[in-house]
Amino acid sequence: MTCLRPDRMDLYLEGELDEAERRELEAHLDACPACRRSLEDRRALNMAVAGLPPFDIPPDFAATVLSRLPAGERPAPGWLAPVVTGTSILLAGLLGAHLLTGESLADVLVSLGRSVIGFLSLALPLFAKALELARVFIKLAGEMGTAVLKALGGLTSLLRPQILSFIVVLAIVLSFLVLFGVKKIVSLGERS
Amino acid sequence: MNDDSRLVRKALKGDRKAFEMIILRYQQPLVNYLGRLTGERETALDFAQDIFLKAYASLASYRPSFKFSTWLFKIASNHMIDHWRKKKITAVSLDRPFDDDDGSPRIQVEDREPSVARKYELAEVRARIERALERIPEGLRELFVLRHVNEFSYEEIADIKGLPVGTVKNRVFQAKEMLRRQWEETP
């Protein structure tokens, strides 16, 4: 008769074994005094650990923690930091370009708008081609493609709200810049 | 939405009473965890304050789909890891297997010893357990405390520590075997 493994006994005491394992173990215990003794030793150790007294906590503990919180401040909302960071970087970039080139902020914005339009005019056809390739790939891959799409869907749902907020704000800022740049270009065209 | 999530939402709107409720709810398990790991009540209380402050500062990152206790203890666990690192204690790395799958010698378990609990009074047994606990490597001790003092499930511990459930079970078992040995050796 093979005696019980100690780790099985621990899991049994913790209620971590499934029904079949539990019955098998109990059947062995019925027939094996040595394992019964060992199990009782383990049970005693568990009870002794569970019986360790809790640490005393001063009655004013919570008040002390609250007194250390920043006065009058709320916890920062999760989306605030990325939005502030993104906006700061954008403004710093505009200001830096203005100082370096000596051009007015409006001109810098126009240049930026042109760059963005130039980038989009290059990127969009490429993006469309990539989509077409992806479509063909998905068609060829069949079931595998479906699985990949499902995984991507899951990934999107897992994106943290801060990241989503950041992406949305960035998109709004870029749209604004593009519109502003187009408007400026049109007005320059009218003047000339 | 559970009660913890509601309290968090209120705290995020600036309701300090709600955060106080969170503190009152979790101060005891948190201090027990920290106390069993540091072995010092005062240090545990100081750390618990720091951890609640950290939790408050990053409250917005809490996702209601997870258990608040797990999230809070994740912060506490990272705090302890930083503490051990700063103290340059030889902490057993949680990235390194504890003899569970690397072929190195396992703890030899003797299961036929007479019951210690039968020999000693409960108070003395407790004192010996506390002394024995202090002699277990931090990494293993932490897992043992999370399981047997804080009574987290293995799945919750796996979530807190970012380890597979099987690894957590194995290490908690090893910690318990070490504790048994230390218990028998500690005067």
C-alpha cells in the first residue's frame, strides 16, 4: 500500500481536492493509521497557524491615514495624466518649432497641417492596400483568420480607458490641426 | 457593482468617508499580512499607511472587474518587495523555481514525526510558529501568509503575484514543509 503524498494531504485539508480524489484519499486513510496520524499533525499545524493572533491596530489608524492624504485633492482621474502629457508635448513641439524656425505659430500650424496631410496621403493608400492584403490573408487563412479577428476584438476590449481616452483626444487634436491647416492653405490660395 | 467598487467610485469623487470605509475594511488583513512578513507591528502599521496612500493615489487605475482585495494586496506585495530590496536582504527571487521543476533537491519530508501540537500548549506553539515563520525565505513566506493567514485562494494569490496557480500551490506547500522543519528545530 502506497502512503499518501504530503502535498495531497495538505490540499485535502484545504478542501482543494475534487470529489474523486477526496474519496480515494479517505479510503486510504481508513486503512492506514500512519497516514491518519500524519494528517492530524498537519491539521494541528494548520490550526495553529490559523490561530495566530491578529496584530493590534490603533483606533485612530484610519484617521491617521486620512490626515496624510493630500488636502482637498481628489485622486487623479485615470485619463487626466495622458491627456495633459499629450497636450503638453504638442504645445511644447509647436512652441519649439516656432522658436527654432522663427516662423509664426500660424505658419508652424500650417506646416504641421501640411505634414499631416502629406503623411495621410501616403499612409492612407498604404493602409487601404494593407487592408486588402489583410482581407485576402483572412480569406486564405479561413478559420485561423477568424480566430485572429476574435483575438483582436478581445484585445480592443481589454484596452484601458486611459489609453482609449488618449487615442481619442489625440485624434481630435490632429483633426483640428488638419482642419486649421486646410483652412489656412485655402485662405493663402485666395490671397495669392 | 460590488460594495468595494461603489466605495472606490465615491472616493474618486472626493468622498473621504468612502475611503475611510475601505481602510476600516482592509486594515486588519493588511496589517496581519505585513506583520507576519516583517515580524514587527510598528513597521507593519507604517507600511500599511504607505500602502493605503499609494492605493488612494492610484485609485483611478482600479478596475471593478477585479477584486479590490487582490488589487490592494498587489500594491502591498510590491511594497514589500521594494522594502526587501532596499534592505538588501537575501530575498528568494520569485522568478527562480523553488526546487519545483529544476531537478534540484526537494525538501525531504518526514511524515511520521510525533505531533508537536500534542506536546506543547497553544501559546507556546504560536510563539514557535512566529519564530519559525521568520526563518522562512521572504518569497515563500509571503505566499504562505497570503494563503494561510489572509486565506486568499490559490487563484487570487496567483493573480496578486503574477504566477501560475500550480506554481503557487507548489511553493505554498514547500513553505509549509519548511515551516514544519523550522517548527521542529526552533526552540
